[in-house]
Amino acid sequence: PLEEISTMYLLNHRYPEYARYYTSCFGKKPYYGSSYWCHDCYKCHKMYLLGVACGFDPRTLGFEKDLFEAPDFLGEYFKGYKDVDSDFAFYILYKKGLKNALVQKFVRVKLPGLRPWSWYVSFFTNVKDGYTLPDDYKPKMYAIFREEMRSLAAYIKI
């Protein structure tokens, strides 16, 4: 019912005490330091981006270094890989006025081919059908999802 960036937002906004246990690393290298992230794979780079775009300090997500400084940050993405979550995350950073080298690269390389901002806001802040959710928990889960997506929409309102 939620996209990846929406899940990132919900987990870290609503349940920060548990969010530090979340990881989505491809584990291409051993974990970095005491982190559950390798800090080097595409997924680490993407989740770092999503967290920053959602307004979270990467250290609270378990990252121990600034991945925006990585030599080939999201290299596949900038070489043409389609990733709507990363599109939206960069779009948020751009709309919020961040002007680092990666956002500037996004503006040059990706932004011209993207859908309008309003499409992304609608797509990522609406709760989709969750046919795989257990029926006994659906009403409560949907209430939480809707509440958190309203919060996300308020956060990204430019």
C-alpha cells in the first residue's frame, strides 16, 4: 500500500525507536563499522537519499558516513536506471532548495524527463490497495498509513 520512500518516512517518523533496526542493504561488502549498512551498494545509496529527502539525519538511520560524498553515488540511476523513489527524493531535495552537486546533476540529467511534481506528490502520498494485508489489521493499518501520508504531504509541501 506504500511506496519505498513512503515506508521510510512512516517508519522513521512514527517509530524512530525501531527504525534504527531497519536495513535494506544488498550487502555487497561487509557492513561498515557498527552499522547494518555496507555504505557502498546501490540500496544503501538509495536509502540514504530517501532518508535525507524525508528530513531524517542519516546517523539516526544507522549510516556512519556521508554517502553523498561517495565517488559513484547512485551511478546506475544517473546512467539511466529508472527509479521512481529516487526521482521523488531528488525532486524533494531540489524543491526544498538543496544545491549540492548531486541535486544539480539530477536537475541536468533526470529532471527534464520526469513527470510533473504534482504527479509525484499524489503517487507517493496516497495509500494504495493492500490486498496482502491481514484483514484483522487492515483498518488500523490503513488509519496509520493515511495519517502518516498526510504528514509526509505536509512535510514536502513547498
